Amino acid sequence: MPETLKTEHPHIVCLEGLCGGEPVIDGLRVTVRHVVALHQRGETILEIAEALSINEAQVFHALSYFFDHRDDILAPISQEEQAHGRFSRS
């Protein structure tokens, strides 16, 4: 059985084997990175909650986790953008 690592942020866990071990909303496959990406696009807390079928508290805790672990969350986003850039130039 995969190990669940609770974080200091309610609703946010890391689960070995789920979403590459990225922090997710507890019980779901919604990554903190996904919540952050929507927030950076200008979506409101309520819009993010509705789009991802989660509640506003879960959105707040995902964003709180992000602000405490910014570099850990931004690194995969940057890697994805670089990979997409390589493929779009081909």
C-alpha cells in the first residue's frame, strides 16, 4: 500500500505513486500545481473550486502550500514549459 505523507497544510498530501508524488488534494488526483496554474491564469478561488469540483478551503490550502513551497511547485511547471517549447519548434 502506498505511503501517504501528510503535510502541514490541511487537505494537502503526497502519496507515493500518485501524480508522481506531487502534492495533491487529499483523496483526489488534483495537484497543487494544477490549482496554481489556474490561479496564475487569473481564475478566482470560486472559479478554481468549481472547475476542479473541490471546495474553496481546498483551493486555499493548495495555494497556501504553494506559497510555502514555491520552488518545488514551479520547477515542474518550468520543465513542462521547456518541453512544450522544444516540441512546438519542431
